[in-house]
Amino acid sequence: MFELRVEHSFPAGHALRGYEGKCANIHGHNYRVQAVVRGPKLNEIGLLMDFGDLKKALRAICEEMDHQFLNDLPAFAEINASAENIALHVYRRMRESLAAELDANGAELVEVIVQETDTAWAVYRP
């Protein structure tokens, strides 16, 4: 089994609605987001997928959140912009964006990791 992992980072702010504690206040993070693709075989030139395609897809999604107050984005209008929900959002958008390439290569997007701080992160796996 082969695995590829790409990473992108961006700063953004949020506030957790319905939360009792400091995180109910507006605050920010320098998020680090990783996306992991896995597959059993390489293509005719020895690649599972092009790193450039993976990076481009992840970067495009993260740039929509870059320097934003996440609560104001449509994706988080009705749900908290928690690390868990950000991971799910990035997963769904990447899967949609890369569907053709993933399917053509027999690969799958297996996880998205969102790191909020040096010591805290969330993982989404379908």
C-alpha cells in the first residue's frame, strides 16, 4: 500500500457557539491541515498521484478559510468551526475536487488532520 501526505497551513479566527469556556470568545489559530491519500498500485510512471494535484486542491480549500472569521463562512453557518468540523469540511471538498484522479488511480482520500495548536489536533477518517 502506498500513501501520500500533503500539508498546508493558514491562520483564521473562530468562536465556539454553545461552548462554556474561553473558546466561546473570538480567538484564532494557525491551522495546519494534512490530507492523506492511499492506494495499492502506482500508475505507469510510478506515481500513486501527482503531489502537485494534491497540494493544489488542499491549498485552494485552505485559502478560502485563510485570514477569515470561520463562523461567517457558509460551511460553518450552522455548525461550529471546530477542528473536527474543519477536518470534515476539508475532506468533503478534497474528495469532490479530486474524485476523477482518485478513481482513475484506484486511490482514496483516507484522512484529513487539522492541527489547531502544537498539542491539539483532530482527525477525520471516512
